[in-house]
Amino acid sequence: MDPLSQFLTGPRAQAAFALRVVMDPPFAIDVQDQAALTVIVVVRGEAWLTADGAEPQLLRQGQAATVRGPEPYIVADAPGREATVVIDADQSCRTPSGEKLELTFSRGVLTWGNSAVGQTVLLIGTYQSPAAVGQLVTSVLPRLAVFGEEDLDGGLLGMLERELKQQRPGQESALDRLLDLLLLDLVRACVDRGDALQSTWANASREPVVAQALDLLHQEPAAAWTVAGLALRCHVSRATLAARFRTAVGQSPMAYLSAWRLALAADRLASSDATTAVIAEEVGYSNAFTFSAAFSREYGVSPSGYRRSAQAASGRMEGAGKSSAGDRRR
């Protein structure tokens, strides 16, 4: 199971947030929600997107963008517009001076904005959790990526918009699946058109030997792999595999394996009550102490600390959901 496939079954698929945004000019939304990844689709009108103080980029009707967090960004009707709305980390909204806007901007089920109709209509999906397999997925994307109509599945977007317009049984699960499929399409488009960041796992599909090695590591992360053993399974020399792998992926096979194991472990910590010892064994560590040390080096927090943070983040999203009438806050 590669990172994209793992993403579709991991905790992010149950931790997304979706909203239909309707706005009339003038508007400038300062998004400070600290989300790991945001997907924006322009259904009607246009919007300017600014991240990290770079030159604003215009998104026209039918286009989409992905924004890697957690740094803030601005969505506006015109470049350089002063913020009129601020979105905070719990997905609450306010004016820059602190006035709450949840009730003022509520437009029914999963719809939000300063207008009932809106010259500009956006579909926005965010993945709040920085869970590690999601980080491997988003590591393919630049900070800001813009996609044209040719990169998007019109049928999928139609389903997503219809799902956001009315409350229906199973809506949360349906929106999760649709957002995941949309992100999958955009990541693939980024790789296919050559815009993906260089030297990542996603580029390995162009190198058959490396692709085979990655498949083996993804399928059997807990196996006692060595570069020599992996090369034997791929029917090449150790030196050939090591050189090709580093060129394509940007790190050695064993370094990638370590990152993959810890990514899987992070997902398990975020989504289960399994003990550290059990998770360590599942991902290929000989004991909980070795695993905890490796995890702490990679993420700067212990496995138990990571679990507490993930659960707290989940709780904040659930609390936000209860406090916003008609909106889906998880």
C-alpha cells in the first residue's frame, strides 16, 4: 500500500472539513486555521490566492488549488485586499477586530459566506491533521499549486457540490470519500505534469526498479530489510538499487523505510488505542524503547505525546462542529 492508498484508509479520511463558500466583493479571508492541507475549487466567479507573501495567483471558474499548511494564506476578490474575515484554528470565523461571524455568515447546511447567492462560489476542503502518512502525500505538492479544468474530474466536482448543498444520510462519509478522491486526482495531476517536488516517492513510478523496491517496502514494512536483500528481490545489484533509489526518492532505501514505518506508526497512534509496544512490533521495531527513540527524533515528541495531540485536535474539531449551527465541524 503506497502513501496515497494509505491516505485513503487513514485517519485523514475521517478528519476532513468541507464547506461551500459564497461571497460577494469586497472580501478577503485570512485563513489561519493551521490545516495541514487545503483544497480550493472555484465553482463560480474567481478569487485571488496569496500564500507566504508571494505574488497573488488568480483562480478562475473551473480551476482548483492546493495549499500546504500550516502557515496562513489569503483568499480575496482582489490582490492586496485588507482582510475582512479571519478563520482561526478551530474553524471559527471573526472580523479582524474580533467580532464573531459564525451566525452572520451561516447560510444553511455546510454553506457559509457574506451573501445568500454570491458572485464567487468556492468549494473548500481541509485536512486538519498533520498525521504522518498525510505528510508523505502532501510532500509531493509545492506550497501552492494551481490546477486547470483539464486536471479536474467534472463529475466528481458535481457530486461534491451537490453533497454540500443539502443534508443527507451518510453525508460526512460521502464528503470524506469525495474529498479524498479529489485530492488523489490533484496529486496525480501534479506528478503527471511534472510539477511535483523532485526526489519524492511519487516520482519513482518513472524508474521501474525503484518502483518495485517501494512496492516491497510498502507491502512489508515490518520485514527485516537490508539494501542487499531488497536489491536481491528487485534483481539488481546493491549499488544499482542504492544509486537509483537515492536519485529518484532523494534518500536511501533504509532512510525511506524508517520514515514509512514511523508514518504508519503515527497513524496508528492517532487512530487507535494500541500500546506503543504493539505498534512498534507492527511496524518493524524490535522493542518499544527503540521505536520511541526513533519516533521522538523524527517528530520531536514522544509517541504518547503525539497521541495526546492528535486526540486533542480531533476533540477541537468535534467541539467546533457542535458550536456551528448546521455546519460540519469535526
